[in-house]
Amino acid sequence: MTFTRTKLEDGKFQLTVELTAEDLASHIDRAQALLGRDLEVDGFRKGKVPPDVVRKHIGISRILETALESAVQRSLAEIIDSNNFDVIEATDLKVQENSAEKLVYTVALQLFPDVTLPKLETISVHRGPVSVEPKEIDETIETIKSSRASVAEKDGPAETGDRVEVDFEVTENGSVIEGGISKNHPITIGAGNFVPGFEDQLIGMKKGDRKEFSLTAPDDFSNKAVAGKKLDFMVSMVDVKRVTLPELTDDFARSLGKFSNMDQLILSIKDGLLEEKKEKEEQRVRGEVLDKIVAGSTMVVPAVMIERQLDLMVQNFDQDLHKHDMELAMYLAKLNKTREQLRDEWRVQAERQVRMSLVLHAIARKQNISVAPEETNDALQAVLHSTVSPDGIMNLDADRIRQNIESRLLNEKTFEYIEKICVS
């Protein structure tokens, strides 16, 4: 077997592979043995059918087809392994010649770019302490109480704690601001989820009342387009409901499921908050240390990797929109944007994510960090068992799931290695 390598653009090269008749003979024998392994023929034991009988029953064309597939796969794998090619993917396979004398095929290989890493010992990130304050537990309990509150119609004026629905229009200098019109907008008075002062203006309003007032949005308001500006409101009270919160008793704790009393509920809330904070701190630490490694690394990022990352980002965003009964096309039309404009806005973020993935890959490769097949298999089985439908039918792409699991496990091991060196 011989091969030649021709450099293409953007980190690709074309491989031209030639296998001789001698090379092909072993693949034909292997294909014949494979196809004959489960062949059942009268007068012969399963798996013991002679080659000439196998050829008669299977057909030479099928044997050659299987041999061709084996020859390409095995020869390509051997070339990649023996030459230590760091391959992202192989595409554009073309058979140039397939005869009894030789097999010639070409394939395009996309390689990982070379990454020059900084010395990890020079990078340091501090992991901050994590704790839960009593106030945070109280806020969580109030949220749970609100989710179990009873709601009843109310004829009187709205008060703090009531749930109301309002129609409103918000203008600035006579023009409606973006998102400034809403119908049957739900608000819990006192929750503080709107422009400061807005909920106070609703107190005392009854169902059917209308009111106009002005407020100035804070300079640090989340909607930067109106931060620090005077806004004019027209509000109609559509509905008012009285909210009755449950009392914090052991019976209330038991009504939530697995708790015998309020003490168990409080401990569970504290543990959950602590775990959530630990996870957020872990994400912060990993993000910071990876940013520093990327900043100290040099690499040329293939454009195709950025484009594919953008494809993934758009696809994931589209799926998130579907969960909220929205379509990407309608979302973009509302913003008066095209899909290409959205991709352009996300391009810097996409390149950053690609650089991070390349750095992790380079570290894993340099340190010989790998995932054993049994580790992937165990994780895959857990996923498959958890996603079996009630009727026992699964509609999953197991190969794709396996690749995602292996990638996740490899990244986790690589981060563990990085943290031992860079995080204190």
C-alpha cells in the first residue's frame, strides 16, 4: 500500500491511496469469512461453510463490495495511525480505480490545527469559598410557598401580594418603545419584576380601572435602550386575584413529597443551594482558566470549524425557540434580521468556543488523556436506559450519543488535569 498527500486550503489535505492486488487479497478473504460466518447451508455447520460454497451462495459482487469497504476503512485507519495524523473528519471519498490489479481512492482529511500552548504552571486561578446565607433559604421558601398558593377572585382594590393582569402601553417622547405593548400581562405586586415604581402604581386600582403615570427607568436598568429615560405608561387593570400563601408547617413540608418536617425541607433547600453554587463556581473557575490558556496560546483556526460551530449554535437556538412555540424565521422577522446577520453577530463567540475546544483537545493529546471504551459504554447504557419510552421503543442515534458522551468525558478528564496545575 502506498499513499501521497496533497495540501488543500484551510487545514485540509487530500490523500491518494493505492492498494495492490496482494493488499486486496487479504480484504477479500476477510470479507468472505465475515459473510460466511452466519451462513447456513445444508450439510455444513454454521460458520464452517467452505469458501467456494460461500461464494456460490453469497455472490462474488457482494463479497467484493464488502471487501472494498473493508479495504478503504482499514487502509485509511492504518495510514492515519502510523503517521499520527490528528484528524477531525474524513470527507469526499472517491474511488478512482477498482480492479483486480489495484484499488485507488482519494479522501479529504480535515486536520486539527497546531496549537502552541503556554506553560500551565504560569497560570493561576483561585477557587472562591461557597456558602449559603439564611436569606437565600428564606427566599427559596417564599418561592415554594408562592408556587403552592391558593388564588381567588377579588372585587376590591389591588394590594401588595395580589396577582393582577394588566394591559399596558409604554412610550418615550410619544413613541412606543420596543416590547412596550402587552395584553393580560401577569404581575405579582411587590415581586419587583418590573420598572421600579410600576407595581406601586397598581396598588389601589380595581378591575376595569385605567391609569396614566410616568416613571424614570434606573440608569442600570436591564433594558439598556430605556435606561435612565422618562417613560409614560397607560395601564388598564384587567383582573385582580387575592393570593393566600400556605403556612410553614410540617404538614406543608410533607405535602412537597419526601420530607417529614420543616427541618428536613430547610436542610434539603440548603443542600440544593450549596450544590448549585458549587456548580456555578466550578463553571466560573473553568471558564477563567480556559480563557487564560486560550489567551496564551497561538493557533490558526480553520474557517470551516467556525462555520460549523455557528451551524450548531443556530440549530440549538432554533430548538430552544421551538420549546417556547416559536420559529426562528418568525423571531428573525420580528427583529428585522436575516439568518446571516445573526451568524455574523455570533461569529466572535463561535470562534472563542472553537479556540477553547482546540485548546482542550491539544492538552488532552499532549498529555495522552483518553477515555476507555468501557467508560463510554457505561455512560451510554445509563443514557439509553433513562430514555426508553413506556412501550420500550427508542428512537435515538446511539453513535451520535456515544460521540457526545466520549467528548464530554474527555473534556472532564482534561479539566481535572488542568485544575490540578492551575487552580488553587
